[in-house]
Amino acid sequence: MPPTYKPGQPAPISGEFGIVGPRGGQTGQERTALQGRTLPPTPKPGQSYVIDRPAHNGAGKRK
């Protein structure tokens, strides 16, 4: 199972984050986050985020 991230944590990379339930099931919802910015609140308590699609445009890469 991929690592999960809690709302309020800084995003490790830029990209699309899928929302998963407390037992790891997909909810079908996604949020876009930028590296270093905090992940937004989830619709229901106990949910978390997994990385669905990382950004491929170089956003968030350090120079």
C-alpha cells in the first residue's frame, strides 16, 4: 500500500492526491497540491491522501 498523508501535512511532491477512507478504500475524489504547501482538509474525518499522479512539469523542483 502506498504511503498516506494526513490533512495539514506538507505535500512531499506536487501533483494530484487521491482521498482514501480510513481502511484505505478509494473515494474517487482528488485534490491538487503543491510541494511544501499543506494538504487541504478532507470531506470526512479519518480520511487521508495518497499520491495518484505526480506533476510532470517541474513544479516544486528546487533549482
